[in-house]
Amino acid sequence: MAGDGVFKWWAGEGKDPEVYRIGADDWSGIIEAAHKAFPQGNFTIVEADKAVLHYEIFSDFAGNGDLSEMIDDVNGGAFGEDGPDFFCTDDENAELDGLLNAVIADWIERHGLHPRAVAFGETRNQDYFPPSLKDDEDGLSCEGCRKAVRPGDLYCWGEENSLCESCAPTYRSMIDEPESWTDGQGNPQDPQALRASFEAHLAAGGKPEDKVVQRMEAFTPPQVEGDAA
């Protein structure tokens, strides 16, 4: 279904929402609004435009002359059973289509008869935010969007700021934004070392747009001497 090309961000409850009730103009806005509406997580965000609504109901008829034939049908008594048909040209039919469509569009606008909800046209950048971590649950919260990252999820580890897969930087950022890369003490990383990591990733078959992530492993408590195996 064609969209209107005006993209906004939307949020809905659950992994596959039936309805997206929360909207915002940008990503940061929808993150803030969604966390406010769903403080425990378990919501989905998506960037989408709205489906274009068409009110031209008098168009694309099965054949030419449908409207004129309708007029002829309701006047059978006047013309007689074998009387003349109501003839008009294709251009005249198109003119009548346009006049009727204009009247309907004006009527809809004048009375504000617009639907309360419409389907999405095109969607992109959909992302699910699972339920928030419990106090005794292993994992972390993304510093960029507060998404819960659990064992088995892909994430970008940082000494102070760890990021989920969606917020993680790409390998290309090592070249385009080397100043954003720091070590565990907050010191800038060597641009040449970053370039070497970037080139090694490409040599291994990776792409510049790949995210710099690893899979979170489950936390295993250290074995204490005397504990049962």
C-alpha cells in the first residue's frame, strides 16, 4: 500500500503490536515517550508513513459509460423497454466522474470525516524492546536507549557505556568518526589501530555497515572451594 511519504516514529505494546498508539517526530522522542508509557519495557518502535486514502470512488469503473448506464437504468419507464440508451462520450463520462469526486472530497473535508486510525504505508527500522531486567536478572541496560540486553543478545561492550545492537557503532565509524572511539580510561584510541581493525574486518568478509557487537555470555559465578561440583 502506498504511503504519503511523511515518516514518523510510532510505538506499540508487545513484540507484534496490533495498534501503534504513540507517535513522535524522531527516534529520541519515541524512545522517551515509549519508556514513559511502558516503563517495564515490552514494546516495539517503528518508523512509518501513513497509507494514502483515496476518496475517488467514481473512477476505474469496469467499463466506459457506467454512470450514464445507471441513469438509463433508473429511467427505463421513460425511455420504454426498447427505447434509446443514454449515450455519452468517454470524455463526458470522465467529466462526470471528476465532478462527483470533487463533491465527495469537499463533503468529507467540510465535516471532518477522517478516520481515527489508518494503516501504515511503508515501514522501516522496527525494533523490539523486551521487558526490563529484574533486580536479580543477569544482563545490562543499553546506555543509548535503555533496552534490556540479556545473555545471548548481541551488544557492544564498553568500560562505562555498553550499547545494544541497534545503538552499537558500525565498523565504518572507525574511519569516519575515530574521535568517538575511546579506551577503558576514556582516552582516544589510535586512528591507525582503528583502521587496522576496520581493514581486518573487511578482509574477513565483513561489511563497513556491520555493527561492532559480540554476543553476551551468561554470567557464571566463580567456583568456591568446597562447593559441590
